[in-house]
Amino acid sequence: MKTVRIALMTAVVAVGCGGAPRVSPVPAPAPVASSPAPAAAVDPLGPRPTPKEPVAFVPPEPRVLEGPAHSKIWLLERHNLPLVSVAVVVPYGSALEPADQGGLAFASADMLDEGAADRDALAFSQAINDLGAKLATSADRDASVVSVEVLAAKLEPALALVSDAIVRPRHDAKDWTRVQALWVNALKNRAHEPNEVARVATTATFYGEHPYGRPPEGTLTSAQHVLLNDISAWHKRIWRPDVATFVVVGDVTPDRITSMLAKAFGAWKAPTSLPMPSSVEPYLVRPKGMRTFVVDRTDAPQIIMSLASSGPRSGDPVFARINMLNIALGGSFTSRLNQNLREDHGWTYGARSHFNAQRGPGMFVVRAAIRSDAIAPALREARKEIDRAAKEGLSDAEVDKLRALVNGDALHAYGTVQGVGGSLAGNAALGLAPDQDAKDISSQRSATAKDLAILAAKYLDLASAEVVLVGPKELAVKALADNGLPSPEFVDADGKPVGPRLSAAP
């Protein structure tokens, strides 16, 4: 266009000068040669390989052998590394201890490595260290456990030390004085940790007088009623071979482990004069309707929000599938609750949920530390996500993702001797079968979106749930009122009532 415009101007000038207009012809543009298509880049590494479909992992089943004095041995051989993990499990924990001696099982487990046979606490610890072994003791609601991880070449002396701890504990007064002081200090500190307060208060208010309502580690009040003589009596009563399971994973053969255990635990006999503790109460009567509770923490910058409702027992056939549902809702970083409360709104560093794995009545819990100024909308959004999952279930795409996740979790758990031992010991503690892990993952792989929708409608119903808020009272009460929830009951750090109910309704 610029060339044409100049030519016309030239013609006008020529006319104005009296000359005949002379317009030079505009040359046609030269044809543009088409560029050849670029050649495909050659990958110097060669053609990209096509990944194969992932192989479905099937957890191997341990062999079940006869152990000393009618005990059982679950053995899973792993000979790729010269390591062995041994856990001794008895199915008695805090749910079976006297109601006024909460923490008895916990304190008894704590005393297991405080000297045994001819070694005092220091000598016993030194003997474990000299073997390069890792010894751990614990007690929860349903079981008590002592475990050791050691090189296969040093397994025999390590088992001798574990046997001493179980069969010949010293229970010296000076060691108990130290352990008791540390225990009491930990209980005092627990009252200042909002997340721990939320855990204890939620369990106490949810289970009420049921044995599961007591925290396994006890309270400051109950700790005063636990004496050294009580620990010795409890130990003799629960640590008996006829109910024990030895969970053994690692570089050891059946003949070798049965021989070693027979030698180390030959003196372990079941007492005939001490009755076995009764089984845990299998039922829980929950009040109808939603309930709310507040633990006042005046200056807290965050409010710990907990929502709790009933869940299945760990032995229920649906438990494996209900855990799939939980992964999607709040059991992973990419879960719905975490995406909503953390990623979309920035109200929390993380929101999580879980179903308690227990012999008795279970509990489903959602928990998050929420900015105090955002607790009302956060509570509303959390309930909305749970209600949506209960009404709509999961999509087929979500279920496909969950299958991949549970397969990865199983691979991770079975990737180490310690991981396998922990998983199997957990099954033994809950009274589950040796092949429970294989059964669980098979059930999860076959679950459909419809199957999970049925479970969601049953176990994510908040009609008889409870809400526990730990934080500034005024903000907590207002958040409950803004959500149209019932007026709260005020409880202390142990979940005990501390005052009259305050109306949350406007």
C-alpha cells in the first residue's frame, strides 16, 4: 500500500505542472518460496520406551509356626539384607486396665527396658547398644509390644535380652522413680499442646465411659494411682506366652528362629493363678444428634477443629475399603479436605482424617488447626466436603487413583524389614489374620465407586457426630452459632466437664 500511495502522489504533482501524468507500473511481488517442513528431531537417547502396566503387588503371607509355651510365630523370610526384626505382641492394653489406673499399661511398657535379670537399667541399655540393636516398647488400647531390630549374626544375644525384659524384669524402685517423674512431666506438657488436647478431649467426649475414652498414656489424676507394685502385678498378668505372637521378619530360617526362641524363652510359662484380663467392651451406645464441645485456650492463634463420628472395627470386612474412602476425603495431601481448607482458602497448614484401627468400636476423625478468624467458614466447608462425599461418593477416576495409591502404600510398607514387621505386628495386635494385608489390598483393588458410595453414606453421616474446638472460647462459640450447631459443653484438657453449657444459638 505504501508503494501505491507514492505513485499516486507523483501523478498529482505531474498534473499540477501541466505535464501528462505518468504512472510507473507497480511490479508484482515476487513469489515466496515455500519452506520445507522441518525434519523431526532425532532423540540422541533413542526411541522413548513404552512403560509397562504396573505389576499388582501382593503382600506375601508369613508362615505360622509353633512357638515356646503355646505361643505363635509369624515368620516372613527376607534374605536380601542381613537384618532381622522381632516383635513380641500380647493382646492386652489400656482398654483392659482398671478405670482408676489409666496409664498402667503405658507405664508398664515403659519399664520393660529399665533393667532385667542381672543387669540394671544402665547395663541393660549398654548391652543393647553393644549389639547395635534397636529396642522399642509400647502399649496402646489393644496391645502391648516389645520389639528389636538387629543384624542376623547377633540375633541370638538380642533375643536373650528381650526374654530378660519380658520374663525377668527388675522393676527397681529407683528406676520407677525416674520413669514416673518423666511420665508425669509429659502429662503436664500434654495439657499445653493444643493438638494433643484435641486428641484426648475428642476421644473422651466421643467414647464417654467406654474404656476407649481413656487416653492410653493416662492422666495426671490416674497416674497418682499407679504404683510400682501395680506395674509388677500387671506385667505378670498380661505377659504370658499362651496369648503371645512372635512376629519375625528378615534373614532367618524357620529352624533357626524356632530353636533360638525355644532357647531364649524356655523359662517363660503361663501363670495358672492369675486370671487373664477380660476382652474389651465391643459396643458403644452413642447419643442421638450432633453434640459440640469447647476447650478454652484464650490466647491461641489457631483453633484446633475436630469432627468425630462412628467407624467400623478393624476386624470388619469393610475396614480396608473404608480406608480407601478416607484417603480421598482427608487421608492424603491431595485429599478433598486438604485441597479445600489449605489450598483453596489458606485457612490451615493441613487438614487430615482417619479411621481408628481398633478391636472394639471405631471412630472417624477429621482434624485441622485453623486460623482463629476463619474457624466459622472452615467448619462450614469441612462439613460440606464430608456431606458431599456421603451423598455423592467418589468418581471412577478417583477410585482408579486410589487403587494406585494403596498399591504404592503397600509397596512402601513392605520395602523394609521394619515396615513389614510393623504392619504384621499391627495385625497381630488387633487379632487379625497373618495374611490380612493381602486380603485388604485384594478387597481394595476390587472396590468400585458404587461400593465406596454405599460405605460413604453409612460412615460419613454427621447426624450423630460431634465437634470439638480447642481455642478462644468466644470465637469457638460464635463459630458454632454461625453454623447453626447445638450449644457447646465446656470441657478441660482431659475432656472432663468444667462448667455449665453456654448457648451457641443466636
